[in-house]
Amino acid sequence: MSDPSTAAARAWVEVDLGALQTNLRRVRQAAPGAGVVPMLKADAYGLGTAQVLRAVVEATAPQGPWAIGVAAVAEGEALRGFGWSGRVVVFAPVAPGEERRAAAAGLTLAVSDLDALDRWAAVAREAGRPLAFHLEVDTGMGRSGFPAERAAGWGPAAAARAGDLLAWEGCFTHFHSADEPELAPTDEQARRFREVLAALPPEPAGAPRRLAHCANSAAALRRGGYGMDLVRPGIFLYGGRAGPGAEPEPVASVRARVVRVARVPAGATVGYGATHAAQGPERWATLGIGYGDGLRRALAPGGGEALLRGRRVPLVGRISMDVTVADATAVADAAPGDVATLLGRDGDAEITLDEVAARVGTISYEILTGLGPRLPRMYRQGRAHTS
Ligand SMILES: *Cc1c(COP(=O)(O)O)cnc(C)c1O
């Protein structure tokens, strides 16, 4: 690759921000009229908060996203550091004691119980200014939220706490199976959520209408966000599939340089445990990437592959912390300095994110968020290339 930014790197992650913007537009088309809350938690699913922020702001210009969604107070603080002055909603419950930091950074909290609401109110009183919250309703995720079946109890109690210092801005729920082939469980969660919304005390006269939202990527794409006010897409923006149907544009590619090519005789072994021996004369290419970079060790032996000069080659032996070996016997001209692709496209060949996830028995989310800090992120606005 001639790109000077990668010329000196042994391995890196390429992020196609143009593809991310295309995926975001697809979500917005699927849920027309809904405000969008791009989820940038876990460093924008491992791809880099600052650059993803810039891309989503640009793709939603001129009005911008309704808010940015994160999962931790520190992630909201980081967004402020990157110059985002719009809304930030922290969707995971915060630990007691974190509220003051959240308020100082101007964050909006998701609230799961009355004690958390009281703590948020106390911080608002102390700060002498109103703080906003979104009330989470648990319709089946079971990890956070007010229980859907007891809204008659907590609904009036939450309404009594909301007021001048505590702005009840929205209600939301989160789906557990919106990416499964069968959508009936998701429809049922949406039905329960609507039932809760209808059972809540109305907004006081003059107060803004509370917004309702429920959709992750899959529910936004497959059910139009159930026609609610906001959608909260994550994985689809980053190139992960969100249920059957729409294929995202690939966003992340993982590349590594070939750092050594060796001809080996039959019987030569490779890697810890010497799990692979050459069947005949073979040509092995050592790649400058390993599990210390987030390349999943379970990929090899076990069917993991790399793309080399546009061809699929198998990974052989166990993946080491820093290097991985591919059998490049079929690629006669493979040479040190070549760029191997562990995830993404090279010419007409492609190793998809969901393919890698399936091969190691996990989900795209875990592959992306597991890409390590040793891999520099390189940003492109268009399709990536190699060789
Ligand atoms: C992570 C998250 C999302 C995004 O889900 P995807 O499946 O990545 O689209 C939406 N809402 C909440 C509350 C989340 O935590």
C-alpha cells in the first residue's frame, strides 16, 4: 500500500467513514421522521469516538443527531473533550456517586429506579440547575429499567419527582431479540412498552411531551423504530448485520503486513504446540498481527483465513501474541511488505465482520470492541484498497 500513513505500520484498522455515513442514512430512511441517537459507546464500537462523531454530525447536517448515546460517564466526558456540545445520553445505569461528574459534563442520564432518580435530583438541587433524564422501562432485558408490569406503582412516583429541577425528557426500552429471524418477541416488547406509556401520568400542563424510543439498529431497520420519536442505532453503522435483510456497507478492515516469507520443507512445524506441520514444501507468510492486537486466537487452527494479493489463504498453527502465520503456498509472489487482510476486502475477495464473528462463536460487536489499542485506526472517506 502506498498510503504514507500505513507505510510504517505493521498492522492497523481501516475505518471507512463514508460507508458509516451510508449506513446511517439507511437507518434514517427506514425510520423516517424519527430523531437519531447514534450509539458511540465503547469508543464508537472500537472505531474511534472523535472521528465517528465528526462523521455522524456531517451525515445528519444541518440539524445534527438528536443526541449521542454512550454507556459510561467517562465516554460522555470524552465527547465534550471532542467539542460535542449537543445532548449526550448515558444509557447504562451509572454507579452511585458518579452523578456529580455526569452533571458537570452536562450529560443526560437514563434512570432505572427511584433511588437513582433521587440521587439525580439531589445533584440538580446542589447544582441549582435542571438536569434531564430518560426513564428506562424493562420489558424483558432484565438488566436495568423500571419493571413494565408495575408501572402503576412507580409511574406516579417518578412523575412526582420530575419538575423544575428534573426534566423527564423521555422513556425508552431496549430489545433483546430484534436481530433474530422471528420478530414476534420484539413486537411483544414494543406492545408492553406502549402499554406502560399509556399508563403513565400525563405530562403536567405546559411541560414538553416526553419522547418515546425503543429501537436499536435491527428494530429501526426492520420495524421503522415502531414509529416512535427516536432510534438508537449502533452496530449497523459500524458494518455489523442487524438481523436478516439489509446488508450494511463494510466499515472496518483489519490489515497486517507480511513481515517474513519462508519456504519450508515437508514436516516443518509452526506455532506454539506445533499444531501444524507442512504437508509438502510450503511457503509460509508471517503476518505482523496477533492476539495481542485483538486478532482472535480461536481463528486458528479452526478455519481462519487472510486475504493476500486478493486470494484467500488459511492461517496455520496457533496465533501468537504478536504474529500469525498464513500458508501462502498458493500465492507465488507473496513477499515481505505485502498487506494481508484479516477482515475486510482485498480486490474481489472479502472476509466479512459477521463471518469472522461466526467463526469464533461470537458476535460482530465483540470483534469490533476487541480490536486492541496496538492497532492504529486509519480513516478513509471512500472504499479502502490494498496491494
Ligand atoms: C448499544 C445500545 C443500542 C444500539 O444497539 P445496536 O444493536 O448496536 O444497534 C441501542 N440502545 C441501547 C440502550 C444500547 O445500549
